[in-house]
Amino acid sequence: MTSEAPKQIRPSTESPVALDALERLSAGELLRFAFDRFGDRAVIGTSFQHGGLVLIDPAREAELPIRVFTIDTLRLHPETYQHITAVERHFDVRVEKVTPDPAAVSRMTAQHGEFLFFDSPDKCLHCCKIRKDRPNEGFLGNVDCWVTGLRRDQSEERAQTPRARMTAKYGRPLLKLSPLAGWSDEEVKRYVRARESPVNELYSRGYSSIGCAICTTPVLPWEQPRAGRWRWEHQGQTKECGLHLERGDGI
Ligand code: SF4
């Protein structure tokens, strides 16, 4: 991708009309808007599931040099690391890998052990906070627009996901776009197949939602896509790690 001078226009928290208008844009138009308005202060965040490909592909096709980042918890499946490399090559894009603070990880594992997530839901959330949420917060502190692959059909928690919202999750206004909010799982898969994008090998082994190794497992055909997350602790509980949870008002 070519580089272009950044446009540093900060989003306003008082733009409900603009948000309404964004709700009506197509996925490609939302990506175009994000880059035109915010330049390199707009980023696509992806965990390298199918949805991320549906965001990267049209951006690449339209020659939008929009930045792409991923949170590398340092506990991803080997197949996911291979997939990231394949995506970088296929789309000729550099993926910014955001890793947790090594000192914070060392403190956590020294105190609670490497596999603390098995102990309790609280420790599970603590691990996600150290490995995912804080690195995400640190990275997003330097941008104004966060483009995600969230979809409403992924879980009950995500059923009301808007395509555009202002979030103050990390203590400052940030425009959060979810261009695929209204897409179905089948639509996403069809797009990826039609475009012959590289796919994470884990999908062929029954995974439908891919996160950290151990904490993510394959799902059965009748289960929700995120049912394979934290199976041992979270039966009947939320399947969110906190990355997308707003304070008290859903995703
Ligand atoms: Fe830790 Fe599991 Fe969360 Fe990954 S998904 S950050 S290993 S608790």
C-alpha cells in the first residue's frame, strides 16, 4: 500500500446526524469515509477471522492505505500466526502487531500462573485485560477511528451492535465503526470464498470464532459462533473478553 500524509481531524462527540448517516453507508463506503476523514488516525482492528478479511480486501481493492492492527496476546494458535503472514503477503499490507506489556505479563504469571484463566472467571478477565484490553487501549489512544469486524449474529451480546457509534470506553471519544454489523456469517464466508482470500486453517477444523489457543475451541453445528470460547468457565455467561464491552451499555 502507498503512504499518504495523515489527516488529523478529530471526531466530535456531538454528531448524531453524522452517525445516522454512517449507518446507511455500505461497508466499502464506511471504509472510504474512515480513511478520507481520519487518514492514518483510522485503523482496522482484526483478530484474523473471516471478518477481518472482508475489511482488508475492499480497502486494498480501493487502494486505501488504511492501517491494520491486531492484538497479539502471545497466546495465539500457530495457525493464526501463519495466517497473518499469509494475509500480509496476499494483500501486500503490513499488519501492526500490538503485544502486551512484558512486565505486566510476567507479574501476572508469577502471581497466578501461566494458566490462570482456568481458575475463575475473574482471573480469566484479568488475563484478557493484561493481554488484550490494555494493549488495545494503548494502541487506540493514538487514533480517532477504530474499524472492527463485529457482527450482530455472532452472539447475544453483539445483537445490537451499531454500525457507527462514538465510544468513550477508554476515557476519550473514539469513532467505532462496524461495517459488517448487519452481515450474516454466510455472507462473510461467501465473500471470502469469492475473493479467494487466504483463510485461517482452524476454520477447516470446526472453529468458528478464533482467539487465543486453549481458550478457543471448535463449535458444533448448532452452537453460536462464540460458543467455543472459555467453555470450562463461561457456560451461560458472557462470551466477551471485555475488548468490546462498553461500561454498562453493551458492545
Ligand atoms: Fe488470556 Fe485466554 Fe483471554 Fe487469551 S483469551 S487473554 S489466554 S484469558
